[in-house]
Amino acid sequence: MTPLAAPAIPAAASALRRLYLVRFAFAVVWAVVMFATASHLGPLAVTLLVLYPLFDVFAALVDARSSRATGPVLGLHVNVAVSLLTAVGVAIASASGIPAVLRVWGAWAIVAGVVQLIVAINRRKMGGQWPMIISGAISALAGTSFIVMAGADGATLTNVAGYAIPGGIFFLVSALRLGRVAKEN
């Protein structure tokens, strides 16, 4: 584990703060629209389900670019690959129905949660990462629940929509904490 470069911390914290605020806003808007379409797997729901991991790809790339000077970004590149595969997987699984989508989404939530957890642990000296550590752990647990829900009768996408809300809140809390880090250094 490479120690964080002290002069790069305020710039990275500021960039991450902006990114996390955007991620919060995206998650809330996405969840509201997804809740409205969660009862069936129509074209809008499929589009939203593919869009979410693609947005995660974008966010991870922005994060990696702005965090390069503070330490390793390998986990972010892993997240890009996993999220790209998920977008394709969700698009394919949507032809088989909600249970298949829940299995793909669940696997993604587990892997992405573990990656988020590792990245946040590696960044903990930067500050503002405890919400990301907690969020990563919760994502892995939620992913497991999605896979279990896929086997239940009457599986819906409602919990997938709800999954975005806590994640968005954790991004908001982390952004607020990073704002303090950026000002202190």
C-alpha cells in the first residue's frame, strides 16, 4: 500500500467531493425514476438498469484520473471492468426477466461493494472514507439479498431502486467530510 502524497490530498479531496455530490444527485434521481418503473421490466427500467453501472464506469474513471497522485487506482480500474460487464450482463439478462436481472445486479453489488471497501480502506488517511467503507460493506450484503430475492416468487425491482438511496446518502456524507479535509489542508 502506497502512502498518500500529502500535497495531493487537498486537490484529490476537492475533486472527490465534487464527484461524490454528483453521484449523490444521480443516485437520488435514478432511484425515484426506477421506483416508478420497478413493477415491470419495460424499456425504461432496462435502460435505467444499464445506465446505473455505466454511470459507475464514468464515475470510477473520473475518480481514477483525479486520484492518481494520492495512491494506487487499480481498484478503480477493476470497478470499471466489472461495471462494464454488468451493464452488458443486465442488458442480456433483461431478456430472461427480473430474476435474471436480480442475479446479475446482485453479483455486481457484491463485487463492486468489495472493491469500494478496499479503495476506501486504502484512502482512509485522506479522510472522509468511513461512509465509503460502510457503503461498500452494505453493498456486498445487499448484493447477496438480491441474489436470494431472485429465487422468490413475484420478484420485483423495487429493492434495486432502494439500493441507490443509501449509496447516494453515503456519497453525500463522504462529500461533506471531504469538504472539511479539502479546507483543512
